[in-house]
Amino acid sequence: MNQRPLVRDRNFLVFWGTQTFSVLGDSFSVVAFPLLMLEATGSLLQMGLLTSVMAAGSLSMGLVGGAIVDRFDRRRLLIACDVARLLLFAAVPVCWAIDPQVWLLFVVAGVASVFGQLFQITYITAVPTLVGRERVAEANGKLQATASLASIGGPALAGLVAAAAGVTAAIAIDAATFGISALGLLAVRLSRTAPAGTVDRAGLGQDLRTGFVTGARFLWRHPVLRVLTVFLTITTFVTYGMTDVIIYQVRHGLGQGETVVGYVMAAAAVGTCVAAALSAWLRRRLGFGALWLGAMTLCGAAAGVLALGQHVLVIGAAVLGFWFGLMLAAVSSMSLRQMVTPDALLGRVTAAFWTIHYSLAPLGAAALTAAADRFGAARPLLAVAVVYLGVVGVAFFTPVRSRNPEALAVG
């Protein structure tokens, strides 16, 4: 059956636009809230505590969010998450105009991170019902390309707004982006938005207690998802602190200034966006196994170049290559989960994967940056290269190498 191209599908275009605004709002928060905390307290410790509160909120929702998503209407959940964040963030500039209260930042940041994580889980599960499972790779590529641009441009724009009109103005704009997203979602229609039918309150309570286990069990039973979850958890452990180490390498290893750091990180943005745009086409041409293994090999090779490179252009090219491979691997694995997971389980499987996937990331970031501080950036980056190439070497002998792993049976 001939289908309308996604770029001419009004339903998808509206969803695409609303998701971009939502990511823009999230990326504003990354800069605006720490800046306001620093402005209010002058304390780096308080900034770190605020970041920890946000991380804890995301993790807590990761444990139970899948069960919520699999029980309730997904479009309504997306709208509710946007409206909740609109109200939460709008409270900050209003409060600051009357009587600034630092405790409010902790409350808003923590609760908003809960709704933000629930939005992300719901968004992933909504894509197959929006475009059909056969087109999730194409849709993910488009969504991730603009999301990458928004997540990169958002912090820069937030900084400009904060400098020109104050940090609370940036937070007010942040709130407005969620309002725009909610209004757009009102016009979106999903083919099936309530996967479990009518909500059984007792059943929901049981799902909240066991939902993570249910999702993790499905991941373990699928021969490819099991391997991907293990390997991506390992690589995330050594990747989470990469940005900090690269910045350190450019500043101290090469003796360059902040402007060059900006150019190097812009190369990461270019690699991410190009990979997202090409991911669906490459998946059709190469198949899953060759694409994923090739992307991870590229990451390993690029990390090696980052460790040994002594010229800023070489570093920039390696950064572009690393993030190109990282995005290709991410989009292909996410699309595979969406394709092989039954709709009624997709929320729990997505939440379980993200919780496992990022469980070791903070520890890995601390370890990588501590090693760079003690030994310089070259050795830790070489270790990252070895881990990535080691994963590829082992994964080659697993079902991950399959061209169409979505056809494999769940064990």
C-alpha cells in the first residue's frame, strides 16, 4: 500500500514540530536552572545538588513510567506532561518577581524532571502508532535530527536570553515552549493511544510494582535486544564523560581557547544531525547488523584518533565521526526496540532499557574525568577506543550481526 511521505503527512509534521519545541524547552532548562541557582546562592555545591535532584527525578520515573505509559492514553499523557512543566516553570519567574525562594528551584527541577522522563518514554512509544512500525526508522531519523539541533541551540539561546533579559526570562520562555508543544499535540491523532484499553486501577498498581521487571524480562528474552542492552550499557559507561574530556583535551592538551572548544563541539552537532538524517537510508541499504557494527567501529576508531591527535582539525574531524557513529547506533537500536516490542509492552520495555542503559553512566563519567585529570586525556580516550572495538569484536559473534533482527523470535 502506498503511503504519503512523512514530509507531507500533516499528522507527523505537527508531532515533529511539537517534539522539537519540547526538546528546546528541556535544553533551556539545562542552562537556565543552574544559572539561576548560581545567581541566587553563588554556590557550586548548590548547583551540583540541583543537578543531582534532577537526575534522581528522572531515574525514579524510569522505574515506574513504563507501566503508566502502557496503561493510559499516550497523547493525553504527552499533553499532561507538557502542561505540568508549563505550570512548574512558569511558577519560577512569578515567584522571583515577588520574593525569590531557592527551595522552589529544587522542587520545580525535581518534579519537572519526573514529567520530562515520562514525556520521553511516552514519546518513544507513540512513534509506531503515529507512522506505523515499518516507518519508525525514517521517523526517528527526522525526529532525532531536529531534536539534536534543538538540544544544541537551546542552551546557547538560553544563555543569550539570560544575558539580555535575565535568567528568569529564559525560564519563562522555557515554560512557553511546553505550552506550544501541548497545543500542537491537541491536533495530533495516534492510531491507538490507549494500549491497555480501559484502566484497571488494581492492575495499574501491580504494573507499577512489577513494570520494570516485565520490561527487563522482555529485553532479556529477545536475542538481539539482550545483547544490545548489555553492550550499550557498557559503552555508555565510558561515553557519558566524553564531552568533558574532549573539552579538557582541547583547552589543556592543545592549548586552545573557548572559541575553538565551541567549534569542536559544533562538529559533534554536525555529526549527530547528519547521522540522524541518513540513518533510515543506511538501515535499508546495509541492514541492521552491518549498520550497528559499522557505527560502533567508527566510534572506536574516532576515540583512538581523539587520543592521539595533536591538531585541532584532526580532533574536530574525530569528534564529528564519533558523534556520527553514536547517533547511527542510537537511532538503529531505538527503532529496533519499537519494531519488535508489542505495543502493550512498549512503555515498560522503553523505561527498563533507559534505566539499565544509564544506570552506570554517572559513575562512568566520574571515572573518566578523574582519569583524565590524573593521567591526561590520551589514556582514558584510548581506553574508550578499546572498549568500543572490543564490543564490536564480541558482538560480531552474536545475533546483533543479523541483517533483519526484527524477524528473530523472542526466546
